[in-house]
Amino acid sequence: MEDCIFCNIINKKINSSIVYEDDYVVAFPDINPQAPVHLLIVPKEHIKSPLDIGEDNKELIGHVYIVAKNLAKKFGIDKKGYRLVTNCGNDGGQTVLHIHFHLLGGRFMTWPPG
Ligand code: 5GP
Ligand code: ZN
């Protein structure tokens, strides 16, 4: 996926400050942060959107939630709380077509979201 921004970050063709990496995911700060802590947790597999999650990906998606919890602790947003967001499609606000999870914290999150 040569023209995918996140694949290029994963393959280290584009520089980013990776804060976590394992065999399945990477995490790095969002370039346009919407909260004091705003990390993107990105599966290494190029899955385009939540609509493309299949039975084969069940373990991966569970793993993302464990990584999010651990990063929330590492970045000190576990006690007050955080939000893990996945946008899907145009109405959902998805702009990068490689599935990713926004880990947001460090401020109170309003509900309903905008
Ligand atoms: P989406 O709108 O698809 O849910 O989220 C995409 C996110 O990726 C946006 O919050 C945007 O700021 C972030 N983003 C887009 N391009 C880059 C990039 O090159 N580097 C980083 N670190 N974040 C990016
Ligand atoms: Zn990709």
C-alpha cells in the first residue's frame, strides 16, 4: 500500500514518533491533536475501515483495546478516563482509509460528540 500514509509510517518511510510497537500494531501521536493526549493506534495490517473487519481480525481488535489501556496508563490518562474512537466512512469522519483508533485523554470529553 505505497500511497497509504499509515502504511508508510508503519514501514518507517514517513517519520513519526512511534510511542509503542509490537507485531500487530503501532501507536504514534496524531499530527493534529484534539486533546492533550491524542495517540493513534494503528494495526499493521492494511484494513481499510471497520467495515472490513472480519472473523480473522477478532483477536487483533481485542489486542488494540489492551494496548489502549496500557498506553492510557503510560500517558497518565487511565485514572480520569479516556476515549477510544474509530471513525468509519464519510459521516463518521474517517479521512485516512487505514483502520485506526484514536486514544484521547487529558481533558473532559463531551457527549454527544460533534
Ligand atoms: P480519521 O479522520 O481518519 O479518523 O483520523 C485520521 C487522523 O490521522 C487525523 O486525526 C489526522 O490528524 C491524522 N493524520 C493524518 N495524517 C497524518 C500523518 O501524516 N501523521 C500523523 N501522525 N497523523 C496524521
Ligand atoms: Zn495502509
